[in-house]
Amino acid sequence: MHELCSSEPKQTFIQQTEVTAMMPNSILPTAIAAISLASISVASAAISILGGSGSGTFDASSGSSLPATMLSSFDASSASKVVVTISGEDGFGDSLPTGVSFNGDSFTLAVTDTNAIQQTWIYYLDASDAGGTFGTGNLVIDGSGSDDFAASWLFLSGTADGVGATNSAQSQTVSLTTTANDSFVVASHANNGSSGTAQSPLTVLLDGPAGSAGGGSGYATIATAGAGTYEFTGGSSRPVTVAAEFTVIPEPSIALLGGLGVLGLLRRRRA
């Protein structure tokens, strides 16, 4: 294993009218200024990759079978989300992985696709779906078969719950249109070769054999929402690529601060 070390203001014209109607003219200009401040957008905090993130392989030739523990007794208390990618080839009739769990909590499948017998997946689990915090536990790839595969995992902080945009393609590239600024994109890939190297803007997380297939994964922070293309090299036979967007938690809105300012002015006037 390789370890890697807005909110939108809801201050409508009707709400503004209701607030100003009850204010004396002496404080009206100041109150309007406070309400105008509420329309200023605020940048979101960045998503961070935490310690423990990395990759690994499962080798069935040693006689092992699923489930497979990829990470043991890991303290993920600081994470808000765990994302796992899996790449493999179901070429011998044996079952590939059927899911992922951490400390007994099952992950949600974000996206998957298959090209002939090559297949790749992206799963995620939010801390809110694990009792509010992950605590210490084992990261397990679930199933009952014995096909080889490669996996990678990311422990993240600062993420909003759920998944944003997703897409897949039976190709070495996949397009994805992110929906929010500062989104975190994860891409995963499989092919009929022996590697899958993520290309810029992705940072390589996994690159190498996934049993008799090639596997790869990578990640990138995308500053501005919009269309992008994510590519892997290393094998052009039966390629399949998937990508998923994970959004950042917005910082407290200035709309709230502006509202508090108006309340403060009203209290001072009444006093």
C-alpha cells in the first residue's frame, strides 16, 4: 500500500420589504446596507486528503477469497467521507467485489461500468451515515469470490454529504461536468493491460496490475465548476473509466451575518 501523505442567501425582496417596513427611517439606510452585505458570496473551505489514504491489491492466487481487509484498525475519526475505487477483470467466472464497508457500515455505490470483462467502481461513505463519526475500524472489500482486483481509498475532510455529478465511458477518457466550485473529482479505470496511469489534472493514486487487468485511479480539486475530461493511459484494449464529483461544505454564509446585524440594530433601537 502507498500512503499519501454558496450557501445561497435567501433574502428575497418580500423578506426585505417586511424587515424595512417596521424600521424607523433613522436606521433604514444602515439596515439596507446590512441586507446588501448578505448578497456577497463566500468561498468554500477546501476538501483535504487525510493520512491513511492509499491503494492495494487482492491476490487470489495465494488462496485468499473475499471479503478482503484492505486497512486494519484505522482511526478515521477526522474524516467526513471515505471514497473507495476498485478495478478488476471477471475473466474466470469468479465473483468480483460486491461492496465496501468500514467498521461494519456499508458504502454507497456512486458509479460503475463494464467493458466486456473489465470493470471499475467508485464507492463512498459519509460520516453522517456511520453514526456521525467513523471511529476506528477495518476497511473491507466485501464479496464471496476470488478474482484479483486493485483498490484505492481516500479519507477526506470538508466534504458535503452525498455525491455530485457522475459519468462513465468505455474509453480511456471520461467527461464530467462538475456542479460546484472547489469540487473534488475521483476517477477510476480498468483495461486489458497491466497499468492505468491517471493524466493531468488528476493526481495518481493507483497505477498497476489489477489481477490480469490494468487498474488506475486518481483525484483532482477543480476550482471552477464546468466541463472537464479525465484520462488514463497504459492500455487501450477494453478500457472503462468512471468519475464522480464530491462537493465541499460551504462556510457560514454572510447572509446569516447580515441577518444578525439587522437583528442587532433592531434591539439597539428598541433599547
